[in-house]
Amino acid sequence: MSRLGIAHLAMLEAIAGSRSLQEAAGRLRITPSALSHRLREAERRLGVPLVVRGGERPRLTPAGERLLPVAARLVHELRAAENDARAAPALPAPPVRIAASTLSGYQWLPPLMRELAAAPEPVELEVALDVSLDPLGAVRDGRADLAVVPTAVGAAGLGAVPRFGDEMVAGLPANHPKAARPWLAPRDFLDETYVADATRPEPGREVERFFAPAGVEPSRVLRAGATEGVLALVGAGFGVTILTRLTVEPYRGLAAFEQVPLGRRGLRIQWHAVLRRSDAPLSRVGRVARALAAVTPALAPAARGTPRSTARTP
């Protein structure tokens, strides 16, 4: 290990080219006392004097003279390298990874990307589809930077901010006897095959908000693995499901199914942006969360919709 650092070598170069220690301190942009302290530290580390004191002009000792060419070369090369590094083009910032609930319809994604691309400091996004079954866990362990989920989160280290509203609705085949009802209750699902997208219920979804409060659990569950699969199976008459109006919207025309409200008053939900509390509001992740709030108010009317809407294959 070297006994001297680059600050000590720059000090020797400055002293050799100055008429006084005060001038050398000015060249280094430090105080004369700081220069004296640095010089004593260097001499203590080497165990030999480096500067002859007492003359009109500071002179290096033989030990100082031996170090001077090396000091001058290293300091010069370091400054040149720093200048080259500063002139080099900056590396692009990594994209902000967004994880979204499997219930998300992603209508918010295109306007969000346009908003961020037009910002003075654009932010690139990347959708982390591989963590959609556990978006909160992905944010917690760093596999994603932000999650869009249908619930407020109280987990340690995470913060949730409301972004836009939505409504949970039942999805039934168009010819299903219950499709003509004005609304459905939890018990209306007991004799049905329930088509789900995941094997583990996500927080804030139908199990937590609709079935559990009524003490009801569908007796037969068919796992489809993705929203497209859920809607295709429901439209083909394999069962019924619960999604949100915003989730269903991109798939209108994929299959023949009816949307029926849940309960007399409907079942409203609030989508939230969840990020780590360590990400400041002015960070890139915080900017994405704010932009999400700015572009999504227009989605809310679509979520409210009419009491009942229909999507059919042409």
C-alpha cells in the first residue's frame, strides 16, 4: 500500500512551483494551515522531511525531489483523465421498472410513456411482466421500482399513493342466466366455476374485498394464468370471473361476455402507485408516480361506465 495519497503528491507539485507555502495553498484552494497539516502528515508517513523550512522560498529536500517527477506525472495524468471523463457522453439512466397487478389493464401505460418522453428530463419505462404475481415483493427486494396495485399498502419500507379509480365487476358468458341481473352477491358465485388468473389471491382484489367479508368461497376454481385466458374461458362458457372495468376494456371483442356490477352499490376500488420510501418524491421513480397521477384522471370515467356493459365478438 502506498503511504502517500494523491492529495500529498499534488501538494508537492504545488510547493515546487510556488514562491511561498501560502501561494501553494492558494493553488490547492486550501488554507495555509491545512497545507502545513498535510505536509506534516506526509512527512510523518514517510519518516523523512520533504521541504526545507526557513528560506525565502520553500525548497524540496532530496526525498521531496525524488518524489516530485512521479507526483507531477500522476497529478497530470489524473487531471487529464478527469477532463476526458467529464467530456465523455453520459451513460443513459436505467429504465424505471414498473410491476403491475395481474388485474391491471395497462391503459395507463401509453399516456404515461408519452408524458415522460415529453418531460425536460425524459424517463424510460420497462414493464416487469415477470413479477406481476407479486408486484409488492418485487418493489421490496429491488426487482421493480414501482408497482401499480388495487390497494393501499402498509408494508414496512413501502409507501402507497392513490392514483385512479376503478370498479370491480363480474364477467359472465353472454348467455348465462345471471347475466341479466342488475347486480350479483357473493353467494351467487357458490354454484359457479370461478375462473381465476392466479393461484394466490392478490391483496385488494375480489377475495379480500368481496368474498371474504361475506364468508363465501367459490367451490370450484379454474386457473387460467392470464387475463386473456380468463376472458377466453369465460366467453366460451367455462365459468365466471371478477375483473375490473379498466382491465376488461382492452379485451373488448375478444370473447362474448357480460359485465355485471357487484352488490347493490357496485364495488369501487382505488389503484395505487407503490414505491420504496427511500425513493424521494423528486427522484426518477417519484417523477413516474407523479406522472401516473397526471395522466390517469381521464381513465376514471371509463371505469365508472354504465351500470352494465357488454362486450361481444363481432
